[in-house]
Amino acid sequence: MVSPEIEFAVDDLETPALTKAQLADLLFEHIGLNKRESKDMVDAFFDLVSESLVRGDDVKISGFGNFQIRTKAPRPGRNPRTGEAIPIRARRVVTFHASHKLKEQIQGEVG
């Protein structure tokens, strides 16, 4: 659970998405890191997550969820405009599965 000092509402944000810059600002405001350290910490976190996924490793964040790499097989596709058959190559995609704890928090907001 988020400590009361760091709690914020998405409504307070200027955009509907939480950005890396906003995360760095939150670290600056609530933890006391300077702005450069905050930005570097956020960038380092996302670099580590990205590098792990590129290597094919799963990323598990306790209480939040799991990011996994899935390999999709090649398959036939179709151009929706022309109806022409187009082969779709095999590719790797990232999937995210929320933890039970996160799901419960989200459902608690609704009900």
C-alpha cells in the first residue's frame, strides 16, 4: 500500500497518464532526492526493466505484477483495405499481468 505521504490522485496530474518526469517529480517532492537524482533513479529503473525484457527475462515486481516476453508464431494476415493476404512474421511481445494485490486495490476503488 502507498504510504500517505506519497499518495496522490491521477486527477491531480495534468495528463491522464503518469509520465517518467512526473515520477521523478514525486520522488523529489516526497522523498527529498534532488531533481537530478530523481530523474536518474527513474531512468535507471526503466533501463533495468527494459534490458531484462530484451534479454528475454521476466520482470516480477512484488505487489504490482509481472512483465513477460511472449513469442508469437508467424501467421497469415490480411490487408483490411484490399483483402490481400499478407504473412505476419514471428515476433516477441511484452505482456503484463497484474498481481492479486493490485487487482484488489483497483477493485476497491470501484466498489
